[in-house]
Amino acid sequence: MSTKTVRSLLVAAVVLQLLWCILQPAENRLAPKSPEMAQALREYQTNRTAITEAALWGQVRRDELRDARRAKALFISMLLADIVAIYLFWNHGFRKPAT
């Protein structure tokens, strides 16, 4: 592969990752993402009180915090992988002129 092809593939990969991070669809906040959320939702549906509602929204906040941490870790790992790939392959196939 030529250097130009490798560079364009690296740039395309970084742009696609950036678009993937920015353009994620909105989610349903009450969709059960964990067993604890499913249990809190089930309890709220069977017994609609202020206590079960507070427990439900507390679990929603915990799930969102966990998801935010995972998204941050994924973004940082993708960024590190991009840096390593660019460092290793940016000049792939490039031959230094003999002196």
C-alpha cells in the first residue's frame, strides 16, 4: 500500500469514530439496562408511591452514571488506539531517500 492510501484510511477511521461518538441516538431513560433497573421499574409499576418513584429515579441516575463512565472509557481507549495507529502507520511504506 502506498503512504497516501494508509494516511487516507487512518483519517477516515478517525472521522468515522468521531461521527459515531457524536451522532448516537437518544435512548429511553426508563428502558431496563440492568437487573436493578428492571426490579425498580417492576416495583414502581406494582406500587406507585413516592418511595418507589424515588428509588426508580435513583436507579436511573446510577445507570446513566455507569453508562457515562463506560462511554468515557470507550472514547479514551479509541483515542489511544488512534494515536498508536497513527504513530505506527502514518509513514508506512515511506522510503527515506538514500544519501
